[in-house]
Amino acid sequence: MRIALFSTCIVDAMYPATARATVEILERLGHTVIFPTGQACCGQMHVNSGYFKDALPVVRNHVAAFSHGDYDVAVAPSGSCVASVKHQHPMLAHRCGDAGLAADAEEVGAKTYELSQLLTDVLDVTNAAEQLGSYFPHKVTYHPSCHGMRLLRLGDRQRNLLESVDGLEFAPLPEADQCCGFGGTFSIKNSDVSTAMLEDKADSIEASGASLCAGGDASCLMHIGGGLSRRGSQARTVHLAEILASTRDNPLVIPEAQGGVVVLNGGTR
């Protein structure tokens, strides 16, 4: 199968290892991954903030980038961005009276999957240890992002994949379905509320006893990771794709945290 990677802007700019892990997983399964070069932002931030006119050219660009490529399905390691492609793009096109764009957006959206959705629903991956060789000997909890739960209805797909990883000790997250407080521009416009929600999420992660919190959205993990770091927590965040890509022969190395700071080759993060 030929699979188009929609890397998303935050993964491309800040977490390229997540995109590389996504490609590694799919190639390990024998699929060919292509990268439509015209892709950029999906426009989710614009739409969520009500800037429909500004979002329209961004949506047009995404639809154009993924309308003409030689691929079977597209995948993104981000539930929120896939939700935007599937739901916001056709909605915006209809709202702006562009029936042609709406039809193209619906076609692109129908072929676009979040990573765990693609693995389980299309590629029939149900056991990460057996089918991907995934190995990750750490205690991990899991935060299900809002868009994945409520718009994509991912259910337990991500959690089930995590629990099937060899060596992984899964720790249930208290009040897992509660928002982390990021919400894109929500965290900027309503910073006090966002910070309070983040504190509750960090409390839950620490209460789980896990050293790592996994998830399927880099944006949420960035928000949660920043909150954990600022409070000096030893817990950190990691994307689902990087855990699934980890193997015994090439394990994902988790740096030691010292006083809440991750030490990387003499530098800090």
C-alpha cells in the first residue's frame, strides 16, 4: 500500500522524531510512504478561532496537496489535525459556498486516518509486540486527547496498542477523559483556566505512578510536558508512534531527568 504522510506543522517543526517513527512503523509493515511536498498547516487554529476567511486558503492548500498524489490512504500522528481534515475542511468549504472544494475536501478526508486508526482499522494491527516488534520496558500511562475521543471516536485503539507492547507496564490514568487544557488558542486566550486544567492533569499523571505519559497528539503532549517540567516532576511525555517504533534492537532511549530537567548530551530540555 502507498501511504501519504501528513506530518502536521507542530510535528514537522518541533517533534520530527514522531514523524520518523510513523514512517518507520509503516515501512516495517511493508508499505511505501510518500510525502506530498505541498502540505503545510491544516488550518485548525484559524477555524477554531473563527477566522474562516483566513482559513480558506490554508484548507485549499491542504486539499490541493492531497488531492492529486498517487497514494491509497493518508495518515497523520495527530487526532486533532485529522479531525480538522475530516470535519472542518468540508464544513468550511460548504460555509463559503465552494461546492467543488467541499467535494474534494470530503474525498481527502475520507482517505485520511489518525495513526492508531490506520493501524487497527485498515492494516489489521492488533498486537504491537508480535506485528511491529514493539518493545518498551517502562511504566506508561495514557492521555486520550479530546479530538481523538470526541470527534474521531478512537475509543481504546491507542490504549490497546500501548498495552500490546512487549515490556510495557500500563498504568491507568485517573480522570483520563478530562481535557489537559491546551485546546490550541484556548490556552492563550484562557490561560488561567488552561493552567488549572493542566495542573489537574499533571496531578493525575503523578498519581498513576508512571514515569511516562503517552498520547497521540504532539500538541497536548507539549502542553502536558511543559507543565510537568515546570513543577519539577520526574514524569515526562512521549508520543505513541515513538513507543510503537521502539524495538529490542533499536530501543527508544529515555534520558534521565534531574530535578525535572531532561539532560541530553550535556544540554538541557
